Amino acid sequence: MKLFLAGLAATVAAVCAVAVPAQAASAASEQAAPANPVKALKAQLAPGKSVKITESSGITLDFTADDQAMQVQVNTQTVGTLTFGKGNVAAADLRVRMSSRQKGPNPPYRVIAEGRNAYVTNAGIAKALPSGRSWIQSKASGRENAILNMDITPAELQFMLNNASEVATGQYQGTATLADFRHDKSAGEGKVEFSLYFDERNLLTRTVIDTTTYPDDDSTAYDQMVFHTDTKYSGWGAKVKITAPAAGKVISEKKLNAKTLKAAIKAGYPESGPF
């Protein structure tokens, strides 16, 4: 995620890395939640199964520059399918659209992720690439592919349920500090509010998570960051297979010259890559 000039783009990406774990727990809950939803989720995390997601997320940064209060806002719409391996997300096929208050909407793009790889395309990107190529491939620098870390794990779900109250049939709400959720006192100052929704089979249908973080010291580049995400789930258990694009249609981002990469970014390719 990035926006507002080059410097602030890096700042937003760094802030996102801190803010993404926006789930939670407060000290003692008024009502313990049943384990059934966690068991229901675990049963879905098996090879060959999938879920459809529709997610709206946004980041709002409040900061001070030249003694003036300023605000930057980035919104992302994601629609697509996650397929599972044994206990985790194995692959994703997503359509993504990003927009900012400063720049307006970027061209949407499609990304397929599996292993450490992400493949990105849209009509404009394909047109910018050498003849015969239509996908740009990028490889995650670490072992984990951030695109595949979109789903809530059984451990996270159990943690939230254990520290939430049921406010209606199949609906739970809770609050927590960021440090509580991450089990890390050095996680920084922050609070989390979340809502969980389940169907009659105890499967997640929606999660709404709001995280507010504050700087730890004067060196932090923002005054306050608010991260909001609203994710809807449907079609649990459908048999879907996601495969990488044919090798002959793919070109590595590292092999693009500066002119081609600039044209691809203008067409919608994420400026700092898809991860």
C-alpha cells in the first residue's frame, strides 16, 4: 500500500505491516464463545476446498508536516477466491482496486498467488509488456507470501471468540489492545474493535475489524493510523483449483526495463510490487 509522494508511500507500507494484525482480546470476557466455529473453520482448511471473499479495507494516516495537520487515505477493494492446503491458504485469485483521496482510483488488476510467487495482469499491463507476455511475476523476498496471509487462522479466531461477547445469534463483538493480540508487549500502542458473524453452520460470513495505532515516540512518521477492514465470506468448501499462468505468458519483474516497468505501473501494476 502506498500513496502521496515517494516518501509517504514507504511510510504507509511500513505502517500497514504494523497494523495488519487487527484482531484481538481484552482481559476477561463476559461470555465464553463456543468452540464450534473454530472446529468448523478447521474442517474447511483442507486441500481442494476454497472460499470466496469480498473485502473493503482502508487506511487513514494523520500526520504533521511543516507544523500543519495532514491526512492521507487509501482504500482497497478485493474480490476473489482463496484455496486451501492443509491448515492454510495455498493459493489466491483476486481482483484488486486501490484508490486514494489524493489521486483517485488506480486501474484494477488481477493477481494470482501461490507459493512465494505473485502474478499480476490487466489489459493495460499486458499491452505494456513484450509481445506474447501478459503477466508480471514477482517473488516474495521472505519465506511467506503476504497475499496468502489474508485469512483468519483457527488460533486467531479462537483467541477472539474467547475474548468476545455474543450480542446476537451468531454475532460476537470484542475489543483489545494490539499488544494483547500479538502476545507482544513491544507491539506498540493501539486498540482493536472487532465483530464476527457466523451462519447456521458456525462458519464465518463476515469479519469487521478496526485498529487504531499511535506512535511510540517522536520519531514515528505519523500521529495516528486507523486501519479498517470488512471481509465477507461465501461458498465455503467449493472445489476450486487455482493455477499459475502458463510460463510462456509470464515475465519476471526483475527482467523489465525501466520504460516497460513505468508503463506497467501507469496501467495499474502496484508501484512497490503486489506484496
